[in-house]
Amino acid sequence: MSENQSSVAPTVVRLPRYTKAEQEEILGTGDDPFGVASTGLTWLPKEDHFGIRHDDRLVAHAGLLRLPVAIDGAETEVVGVGGVAVAPRMQGRGLARLVVTAALEHARTMGPRHALLFCRPPLVPLYRRLGWHPLDRDVLVEQPEDRLVTMPLRTMVTPLRDDARWPSGAVRLFSLPM
């Protein structure tokens, strides 16, 4: 077994908090760890956090936040998934699948029928493999100073219940994105 592999299967834990220091533990100290600074968007922090530790270091994270949205004018809520991160040295080991799956298990207890996330186009295949579906229409999100903008990243959804079907129609998030 190589030094980067462990005989113990990784376990996802619920984190009591997720700080900037913990994010840096996973992604390092770069100015744009998620590659989205060019969007110019302001993002909300997540409220529920899930992580994976390896050798006493946090190596993966996914966060959740319940958010109000309108789909074709009908107001509802979704669980926003964000802050998904896997340490570069640990990528390719299924940690994103583990941490996102654990987060979605919790999301199923939160009430909304769907989870929603925003991602850069190169990540769409990863999320498709995890059961997410890209929306084929623009999504409006709020920004500071009462601005309403079209989300420049790809919006993806996944059902949180077996009978949940994403409705067709315009989508507006009544908050900052997560």
C-alpha cells in the first residue's frame, strides 16, 4: 500500500463548524480556491457541514443551506449544496461522492424536495455521475444592493424524495447563492 493510501475506509462526519482555516486545510491558501472569483458574486455561508478527515487533517467538505426559491412563479424551498471541496492530493478516491452523499442524506431530513448547486462547467460530469441534472435555463440570484443577476455558473438539481420532479419554468433564488 502506498503512503497516500489507508486501509481504513474514509468516514464522513458532521462538522460543528467550518472555518476559513479548515477550508485552507483542504484547498490551501489561494485567493480563489473554488475558481469562481471571476463571477464577481457574493456567496452565503452554509449552515450544515460534513467532512472527511485523513491522518488528522480535513480533506473533504460539503455544506448545506435551506433557501427560498420560485420555480415558474411558485414559491418553495431547496437545499443548497456548496463549498464542496476535496484536497488536491486526495482527489480521485471517491471522497466527493462520499461527502456529497452524506450531505444529501441529511438534506432529505430538512423538508425541501430538491437540492440545488452551482458549479463550473468542468465539474458537470462529476455531479452527473453523482445523480445531479443540469437545468437548461437561466437562474436568477440576488446580490448586494438589491441586484438580481443571472447565475453565470451551471445550475444542477437532484431530487431529495423518490417522487420529486423538478418543475419546468423560470427559476429565481430569493437570496444570495450558496
